[in-house]
Amino acid sequence: MIRPASSDIFCNVVDNYGDIGVCWRLARQLANEYGLAVRLWVDDLCSFAKLCAEADPAADRQMCHGVEVRHWTKEFPVLQPAELVIEAFSCKLPQSYMEAMAEQQIKSAWINLEYLSAEEWVESHHKLPSPHPSLPLTKYYFFPGFTKQTGGLLLERDLQEHRKAFLNSPSLRQEFWRSAGMEIPPAGTLVISMFAYENTALEGLFDACASGNLPILFLVPEGRILPQVSRYFGDTAPAAGKAYANGNLNVRVLPFVEQAHYDELLWACDVNFVRGEDSCVRAQWAEKPFIWQIYPQHDAVHLKKLEAFLTLYCDQLGDFASQAVHGLWKSWNSGGRAEQAWPAFISACGELERHGHNWARHLAENNLALNLLDFSREIGRMRAFEIEGQ
């Protein structure tokens, strides 16, 4: 059986652009690299438009970067289901759509794309079937991850070439800084991007940077942590373009960075603070030292997920660098004394950058989009055997 020719991706935007960020990246890759006719169903087009500047949040149907973007409303239209149906993060498909899938002689491959996790149980749950309780349909769970026994990570075919071209081209880097309304920072400046949720550890970190010996420039895109950043400097009206300073600490506020240009921000920086799922993966492809703020959960389950990733990520690091990463990441995620862990992390950055290169090469061997398509073909073969046996 050949790979599917069409895909419907359903995305329920819950919070913070993470769900739609992953779905939009996957939709573009399936359409532009593998030639599928992709429909991306989104219930919140305003959030989608933050990631794609050309999108019209008032349009029920539009084409963006080769993807048909549809507004997912309660009144779902009657249509032919795609060959590959992706239910992102356990959002519930429309009842009429599931009934249409059930009526097909050749059933769609129905996959639930799960959240990213490094926990050990993910490997045993990857690709498990889940029969529908009343319809003749089976959904399969597909887990992104960091090992060969999982679905891997989203990686565009030409991303690493674009990264190398950016880093090797003074004109491209100059263009990036000018687009941000700035000149290239002076030599010796540590440049850091900060895309983060609210965090009580921020003030201590900023104090340490302000009183340190190293000139530091934080680039902070508009987002949830920005009001807290501006209050640190006594400003109650944060806005893109504003600049703040305290001792050796400088902060520049950037407009919300749409997805197509976020990689350049990561490449241009020496260290990256990231949050959630999509930006965390992009930071790993950037091969720079990074600090991940995992999405917080009330029962502190997120700290177990963080520890599971640290176990994998730090396995090939030396003791000092491993302890430095553990110290800063854990304090940043628990609202602790990040300023105490900061000096060791900065001292370890040389080793962390070398490690980042090797880590990215390891992860690149397991491509999520390719694995997803291959698994849909595997589902098709299983269905064909079932029909022959009837």
C-alpha cells in the first residue's frame, strides 16, 4: 500500500499556542515535503494567526503555505474523510466525521498524536490500538519522543541546511538583527532568548545577570512572561521595541515571533529559554545550550516528565555540565533560586554546545512526519489482511 494522499488534522487550541504550533508545523511538512492534500481544522483562528502572519482569522476556509486551513465549528460540514486522520492531543473528532469514516469501505488511518514525553512508559504505549466503543473504527496512539522506540520529532528536510547558511552568513545575521530593530550586539555580549511562562525565579536570575561581569542581552518576545519582565524594571506598559537596562543586564522586547522566523531567533542567540513542546524541540535543533520550562501541571507531574528528559539529555555529559543543567532547569521549573545555579550553567556552555550538536544528530535519525506516514501505511496493510480474512 502506498502512503496516503490526503490528511485531515484536527486541533483544539487549549492554551499557549503549543497545540496549534505542533499541528501547523506538521501540516506544512506533510503538504510541502510529502505532497499530501492537507486540511488543518482549527477551532481558534486568532491563535493560529499569531503563528502565521498571512492567515485571516475571520476566514472559514483559506490556503496558507500549501495547507487548506478550515475553521472547526460546532456545525461541521458533510465531507469525505481524508485517508490519514490525525486527532491531535486527544481532541474529540466531530461525531458526523467519525460516522462518515465508519461508512467507508476502505477506512481512514486514524491516529491520535500524543504529547511529547521522555517517560519510559511511552515506548510501550506507542502505536497501541484503541477500538471505538460503538463504531467499526480503531484509533492508534502515536507518541513523539527521543528514542527509536517512539515516533521521533518533527524535523523539516532542509532545516539544518538553513541553520548552517544563517550561521555562516554575516549578511543573513545582519538582516535578522535589523528586522528586530537592532544592530548586532557588541562582541563579548551573551545573547539570550527568553520565551517563558510566568516564573517567580525570574527576579533572582535578572539580579544575578545585572551584577555579573558579563554583558548580557535578553531578547524577550511578547508573551506571558513579558509583564513580569517589565515590572522588574518598574514599567507597567510593556510593548514591542522597548529596551531596559540594569547594570550588565539589557533586555529588548520583540514582537511575538511567528513560527517561520522563530528558528532564526534561536540560532542568533547563545542560550535559549524555551517553554512547552514546540519551542523545546526547536531549541534542540538549534544546537545551543537551552533551558526548558515544561508546561506546569497542578499535581507536579510535569516535574517527573522533566526528570525523565534530563536523564536522557544528560547521559553523555560530564558530571559538572550535567549537574549544572539539572540545577538550573529544576530551579527554573520550580520557582527556586535560579541565580545560584546560573554561574555553573554559563561555565558549562562550551560543553553544552558541543553536546547539543551530537544530540541533534542523534535525534535527526528519527523523523516524526516520516514515521507517521509509514505507520499509516502499516495500518492500511493490517486492514487489508483483516478484509482478506473475512
